[in-house]
Amino acid sequence: MYPQKGVIRVGSDADVVIWDPNFSKIISAATHKHQTDFNIFEGMKVYGRAEKTFSRGELVWDGQNFLNQGKGKFIKRGTFGYTYRRHPAWTATNDPNNFKVDRSSTTTSDAKGA
């Protein structure tokens, strides 16, 4: 996605988050914008929050409310990436069929134990 994303310069998307690392709060379902009555993290103290978020140069989160929704732009990327390109090699290396146990010969103690 670089250089359209991940850098602040002319021609890039101007996606920026202004982060407050000193903010803290206790998570509660009562204060979320979700329509559920529970949260698996209920009572957990967390730190930091996005004060403002800009997408393509437009303010989309003002710290309290979502604004200008639907202004995003789809960026076509290739499927998966470096990690998944290596997957076939990992699979072949770790295939149990490559680690066969030779059972062609048995000893007398093996026969008695069976």
C-alpha cells in the first residue's frame, strides 16, 4: 500500500490519527456505542485513545463521534503477502509424512508388549 499509505507526503492519502497516550478509562458496556449489554473486557483499565482521526484528509472521528462516514477509498492489494507465500514451504517441511517411523523390524520385547 506504500506510498499511498504509511507516509505523510504529497500524493499520499493523509490518513492520520492524533493519539493521547495519557488517557485512561475503565471499559464498560454501558459507555460503548455498541448495542450489546455485555463486554468481555468489562472493568479492565485501558490506556490511550484516538483524539482525532483523519481519512484522506477529512476528519472522521472527533474523539466522541464518527463523522463523514463512507469517505474511504478501496485500495486493491495482492492476496496475502510474504507470510503466506512461505506457507507451502513450511507445510512441506512440517508434513508428518516426511517423518515416517521405520516399523519394518520388531524385537521380541516389542512383540510381548503388544
